[in-house]
Amino acid sequence: MESRAENVVKNIGAVAEATSIFYNAIVKQVPKDVALILTQHFMDVSIARRNMPPAQIAQAAAAAEARRRELEKRRQAQEEQEKAEDPPREETT
């Protein structure tokens, strides 16, 4: 039983390390909220992959990509709205 428990702990550590690497790579490219959601999808796909046929894996990956695009569009729209609400001020000297 000790050997099995040790394997479980090693697997959890490997999953945690993979998740950390994934998040750290993504957060450099997208905002933190998007990186967190993508990391959640990564974990969901990683866990479910063990019990899924390849077609469902591809479907889950496509859903994650669609969600990422949706969040990116939402973030861009929010940035544009903030720019429109707060126009640049002209400097007077």
C-alpha cells in the first residue's frame, strides 16, 4: 500500500508541476483571468483525457480555444470602452 500511496503523491506532484508550467507560460501572453480559465480547461482536459476518446479530446480543446477567444474579445471590448470613456487629455503649458 505504501508503494501505491507514493505513486499517487508523485502523480499529484507531476500534475501540479505541469499545471504550474502551463499557467506560467500562458500568463505571459494573456491577462491573468484568461490564464486562470485556460489553466482550468487544461486541467479538465488533462484529467478527462484518460477516459475520453480522441474525438472528445479534440472537442474539449476546441471549446477551450473558443472560450479563450471569447474572453480575449471581451477584454479588448472593455479596453476600448475604457479608452472611449476616458479620452486622452490635452496638455496645456
